[in-house]
Amino acid sequence: MAEHRLGIIMHGVTGRMGTNQHLIRSILAIRDQGGVVLSNEDRVVVDPILVGRNADKLERLAKTHNVERWTTDVDAALANKDDRLFFDAASTQLRAGLLKQAIDAGKDIYCEKPIAETLDVAMDLARYAKDKGAKNGVVHDKLSLPGLLKLKALRDNGFFGDILSVRGEFGYWVFEGDWQEAQRPSWNYRKADGGGIILDMLCHWRYVLDNTFAPVKAVSCIGATHIPKRWDEKGQPYAADADDAAYSTFELEGGIIVQMNSSWCTRVHRDDLLTLHVDGTLGSAVAGLQSCKTQSRVNTPKPVWNPDVPQAMNFYDDWSVVPDNQTYDNGFKVQWEGFIRHLYEDTPWNYDLLSGAKGVQLAALGLQSWTERRWMDVPELTL
């Protein structure tokens, strides 16, 4: 059994998601478990170097988690031929340029989404990686969540029959930052910095819908900037001009209709921050990030509309919990392990830059739909 060292240049992991999901719960968890075991029982051990602009943050993060290497010099990190993989979780605006630079340095690449602000840039990046022969991946983390895995299993086993519709609710109240510190960075709410929930979340909904239900064929979307004034990380007020809520309808292949609300201006009164309610001819299901409940055709109650008396039925009682028949690992870590196996064994990997470009495409069409107040067809993308 051989051991292979994988040097990973991790750019932009001092932020909340980069630190928690990609560094601590993925790469360091893989390090602590002894690496990724390949099909021939070889083992890939990860050796990250943290890269960013703030030396103090990088040094503290590295010391806290026993990471030996960090630097503020991106060029020097890319010049190290012993590090094969470049990962980016920093600014969307800078991502395409950084990834091209990494490809030119001979690196394979893995990154967060959106991969770009516009479809032209996203497609150019995907073609560039293909032409240069760089293996590439884009994080599609929600597909590995237990709740969505259970939904996909129900679909694959014919539980729903013909799927009719999906209703999704995502979001929570992000504090404005004056009397309560905001949970998201201020750039999310400034157009000039690449902010906006449509660009952010429709990239997610593209891969979730395509892979869990059916390909997206059309979109109608309206956005809103509900809260026009917020306070930044230094306590200074600023104009929040990016959309902070999106109300979208999607038509999927086979006539499935999806209604999806995404909002950073909503107070949660549901089971989770993301819920998906799926109705089919033979059964329905409601999934959150972790749990999933079902109601089959034969267990469906028969309510009678009568607004003049209090509702006597408890509709929650007629749903059954889908059991945890397997152990679910962190979704980000699962995808990291899958991509690492792709690097070393050339195992199939569908979540590439073209898939990332499809997310940017849907977001761009959503923004166009909002501007023009009309439905937009979603053309097929190919390299």
C-alpha cells in the first residue's frame, strides 16, 4: 500500500464557510482520519497551505489547527510544483482570474460557486480548463446532505410516482448589523462587490433540481432589496443595493413545477433553514437538511374544508420519518473525498466547471427575468 501526498493550496479559507466547512470539517478531518483510501488501498494524505491577504488571520488559523504552512503570496504558492491542487473559496469577482492563473501554473482546480459573475466568463473558464487538460471541480455540497440524499432515494425507488411539484423555502433573518452583528459579510449586499441572493442561491438550486428531480427548462424570477440600509463589519452604515430575496418559479423536464423562495429577510417558522416539499401521484415528502418525512397515497387523510370551526386534524401526525439507514458524513467532506479520488483514479466526476457555469446561467436568466418581467427558457450548455 503506497502513500501519496496531495499538496493543496487553499485560498480564501479565513471566512466562515471556508474555515468551518472546507478546512476544519473537510481537509483537516481527512488529515486526521489518515487520508483518502483509494480502490487499490493506496492512501492519499493531504498537506494544505493556507493562502490569503491577512497574515494575522492566516497565522492564527494555522496555529489553532496545527497547519504548518501559510502565506500571503499567491504567486509563490502557485510556483511550488509539489502542490498539485488549487482551491478557491474567496471573492467571486476574482475567482476566474485566479483559477486561470492556477491552471497556467499546472494545477488542477477545485472551487466554490458561483464560478463567475457572468455566463460568458464562466464558459470561458470551463473551456480554458478543458483546453489545458486541468482536472476541475465545483462544490455541489447540498447534494450530499442527508435530507436531499433521502429525497433522491425516494425518487429512484419510485415512491413519488409521477412528480408533480416541489415547493422550497430557504433562508433566515440576517441581522442588519446595527444592534445585532450580521451573520453574513457585508459584500453580500453590495452589487459592486458581486453580492445578491439570486447569483448566490440560484447557482445552488440549479444543481439541486437537476440532480435530485429533473433538468431545469425555464425560470421566472422576481428579486427584491427589502432592507436598503445595513451596517458593515466595522459598524459603519452602507447602502445595501443588492437583492436580498428572490421568489422563483422553475419548470423542469417532464412538466414538474418548482416554487422556490430564497430570503435573507425572513423569520423561520419551519423545521429547517431549507425545506423541500415534493408532491407526487403516489406520495409526498418533506425534507430538510438532515431529516425527511413521507406520506404515501394510502396514508393520505381526507380533510374537508370548513373555515367556521377550529381545525381538528393534526396534519403532522400522518407523516412517517425516513430512517437513517446509513451513516451520513459531512457533505463538503464527502465531495472533497470524491474529487480527490477523481484526481488519482480518474473516477467519474460530474460536478465540474461546466456544471458550475450552468448555475451561473440560471442566475443570469433569473436576473434577466426580473428585469424584463417574463419567463426565460434555459438553453442547453456545451463546451
